[in-house]
Amino acid sequence: MLFFCSPVWAAQGQLDLTSSSIGWFCIGIFLIAYTVVMLEEKLHLRKSKPVLVAAGLIWILIGAYYVSHDITELTETAFRHNLLEFAELMLFLLVAMTYINALEERGVFDALRAWMIRKGFNYKNLFWITGFLAFFISPIADNLTTALLMCAVVMKVAEGDKPFINISCINIVIAANAGGAFSPFGDITTLMVWQAGLVHFNEFLVLFLPALVNYLVPAAIMSFYVADKHPTAQYEAVELKRGAVRILVLFLLTIATAVACHSFLNLPPVLGMMMGLGYLQFFGYFLRMTLPGSLARKRAHAEQLGDQERLAKLGSVVPFDVFSRVQRAEWDTLLFFYGIVMCVGGLGFLGYLNFMSEMLYGNWSTTTANVFLGVISAVIDNIPVMFAVLSMDPEMSHGQWLLITLTAGVGGSLLSIGSAAGVALMGQARGYYTFFGHLKWTPVIALGYGASIILHLWLNASLF
């Protein structure tokens, strides 16, 4: 059959199907699926749906081809290998998302928003404060979650001021992506590089200054276009729920456990993260068991003061539930990640990643290839770009692995669809933050992109 045309055999018995009809058909499936992903805002179709179907179709076609040639073990082994990589990352991210949701439920981020309103900052102050908070929170809480939280603050404070919300969202996306580039916890791409053992935890810190410049250059230019006025939002008192600070401490302890497992015991970081989920479950049990006594003391105090509003609030308190926090994790993002990993893994199994590696890293200089891939990540998202590079595993110096980590992380800021943070904010701030509103600032963002690369090449020249 034409569809199953004769392939070239690889050394390990794997087939090179890059020039076959099945290979082109799988490429077509992936391109169609990713086009649908990029149209998420217009179609109102969650991005996980097309890539889940595409991943299934690609591996079914691969499996059918290999079965027709009496080869069955290779495909099973390859699929399980990709599935294991996804499982480690998914469980890692799931724990991080659970902690962030727990902190949100305890009122930590609402308290931050209320503090900003109470201080009476003007728009320029808020522009820089939300930007720097996004930059410094994202290394811990990841760029997607951080961007959503900061966007919620801006939406609440600015109350319908479209120009300010738009430019602030752009600023937040740039800051969150830049902050996520110098920490394994800041972005899925940095997490993948860390878990692959290519860059150690502390070595990401050499990207701090390049990442900071990546944010400061466009932010400084955009700040001249922020109106010099005060928001009209009213102050709203927010009280932290019981255990909020202790959950934050447990989150930091969980991160420390994950780092220790990977750095000192050579065990996957996911082991430490899952252990950290156990910390939260034990603390959740403590909160539930001690809730009646805590409520009784607070009611007695409120009754003594005659505070009826406080008594009404105490009557609506519900016990802390860890699994409700797990349920609120960003499942669409996790499933999208599964689809991308399996799609790219399937295309790699067909031979396309080796082909790309030879084309990019064989014909171009490594620096040019890594800078180009960073720009490409603005169009097709940094997750498939980084997973493809890790799967290609080109021969690169330590400085070049740090460079692709930087470019893939911050390159997505060039377009609103280039990162999970940008896509999420287009949904959260619908009508205020748009593709074309972001596109207008792309040349300015590109200046920061170029400046961060030059600074990395200069500061960390000894690593190349």
C-alpha cells in the first residue's frame, strides 16, 4: 500500500518514516490540532481536546504500521517512555497547583489585593508593583498561576479601565515568563530541563540578571504610556483564614524536599513533591480536627464584642479539604501537556526530531538555533519546543542549555498566544487583553528578548 511505503531502518530496529506517507499524515494531524489550539479564544474550545485526539491518532497509526511489519515491542516501549516522562511532570505540577489553590482558598492573594488598594497606589505604582510581584512570585508559584493572580488584582483595582488593564496584562505576562526562566518551578520548560538533569537547581540562578533585563527593558518603555492617575476601587477588608501562613511554610518545605531528593539523593523531584502533598494532607487533617474548638473561641469573642457581622461569617466557615484543592487544579493545562508530550514523542519516534536536530544544529550555529527556537516558541508554545529539543538531545555546552532554557521561557512573551500565561489572561481579561493589543508591543518586547540573550552570552561566557 502507498500509505505503508518502504522506510529506512534505524540502527536499533526503529523505522525512519520521515519521508513516508504515514509520517506526513501524522505531521498533518499535529498541525491541524495545533491550529485549533491557537484558535482557542475564537472557538471557545479548550486546548486539551484537539491534542488529546491528535496524540491518540498519531500513536494508533504508528502502532498499526509496526504491527503490519511484525514489530510490536518498540512502539510499546517508546510510548511507555513518553508516558513516564509526562507522569513525573504531571504529578509534580499537580502538587504545586494544589498548594497554590490552598493558599488562594485561605485568602493569601485576596489579602495582597486588598493591601494594594488600601495603600492608595496610582496606576504607575500598580504597573511596577504587579510586574515585580509577577517576576518574583513566578519562580515559586509558576508563571501561569502567578499571571492569573496578578491579573485578578489588576482587574479588581482598575475596575474596567481598558487601556490600563491591557498594558498591565502585557507587563504581567512578560514579568511572569521572565521570572519563570531562572527557576525549575517557574515554568514547565525549566522544570523539564531540571528533571532531565541537564541543569542543576542552583545553576538556573545565573539566568536571573538576563531574565530581569528581559522584563525591565519593555516595562520601562511601556511605563511611559501608563496614565498618571489613581484607581477608583474601594478598599475591602480581607482576613486570612486559619492556617494560611503555615500552608505557605509547608509549600516552601515541599520545594526544599523536592530539591534535596534530586540534588543529594539523585531521585526524581516528584518524590519530594508527593511527600509534600502528604504534609498538606496531615495539616488539613489538623485543621479539620481543631476547627470546632477554634470556632467556639472565635464565636465567644465575637459575642462578647457584639460583632454580628463576625458571627455571620463564622457561621459560614467550612472545613479545609485537600482534595477539593486538587480538584481545582488546572486540569486543562495538564491534559494539554499530556497531548503535547505524546504528539511530539510520536513525531520523534517517526524520525522527525532527528531530522530537525540535523537541520537546525547541524547547519546553523548552536546559538542561532537556540535563539530561533525561542522565537518559534511564541507561535507554537514553549512546551512542545522544549520537549522537542530535549528529545533531540543535541550536543551542546552548558551555556547553550541555559540559553535554550532562557529563550524558550521568555520567547513566548513576544505574542499573547506564545505562553500559557498569555493564553490564560486572554480568557480571564476577555475584551481587555487581546492578541492585537499585545502585538502592538511586540517590537518593544523583542528588544528585551535580544538584550537578555546578549547579557547571558556576555555574563556567562565561561559556560560556553
